[in-house]
Amino acid sequence: EGLFTLQRFQGRLGNSPWFLGAEYVFLHTTSRFDAGLPVEIPPADLDVDVGGLGASVEYDTRDNLLDARRGVDLFGGVTWYDQAFGGDESFGKAKIEGLFYGRPHERWELGLRTETQFAWSDPPFFEKPYLVMRGLPALRYTNDVTVLGEGEIRFAIDPRWTVLGFGGA
């Protein structure tokens, strides 16, 4: 059970591809486990408030927000969680992500995604970084540090039909 809010503001710097952002996040959560509490989860994490203030910077030259064919999107953000922001615990999280798109030929398109997330000072189990990747269930692989890479290649048979392949680690 939880109560959650995320307020995020991001603004472009002039007409440049640079964006600056700020965010506030708050979560009040009560967790229960039907099969008993897993040994790696401390009882203090079952009823907790989490409040954090974050900042981000992004560089985005993609030609399309939803279905990019060319360009780069680089993102870096950090969030500090503390009692001063309404939480019960102090910890931090950061994320660095890169999306790269290219079209070496009118029928071929390439995409690459790299991402790393890390946390410090013992965040609650549900705030630990986890892999967000095609084919993996959310929150399946968590740790204090996550690193992933994904690649995609598309071949346009004609304007309507495309063959797509992807993989990641």
C-alpha cells in the first residue's frame, strides 16, 4: 500500500538541445509479504516514508521523441533522500543513460542504449536500482549498482514492414 507523488520540472536552455530539471518525490508505503519476510529486507523497510529532492541535466538531439531514427539523448540525474524532504531515511540515487540512434542507409536503422544506476547509504529495498530492459520483469534484478546495454537493428522491407532484432546484457 502506498501514497506517492512525483513533481518534475524540466526546461530547455534557450534553443539549445540542453535541458535542466528538478524534481521532488515522496512515498509513504506499507509493505507486506504473504510468504514471510525475506531475510535481506530489514523490518524497518516495511512501513517507511521516502522524500527526495533531485536535479538532472539532459542533452537531446533526437529527430523524434517517440520513434527516433537519428540523434543522441544523454541524461544524468541525482536525487538526495533525507528527513529534511519528508522521509525517514537518508540515502542517494543517481542515473546516467545514453540513447544513440543512427541510419547508415535508408533501409537500415541502429539503436543503442546504455544505462547505469547506483545508490548509496542503504536505501529501502524498493528504492534500490533495478534493470529496466526488454524481456525482464521490473524489479527482478536489483542491487546498489546496475549497468546495462541494449542494441537494436531494423531493416525496412518496404515503407510498411520492418524486420527488427534486439539484444542486451
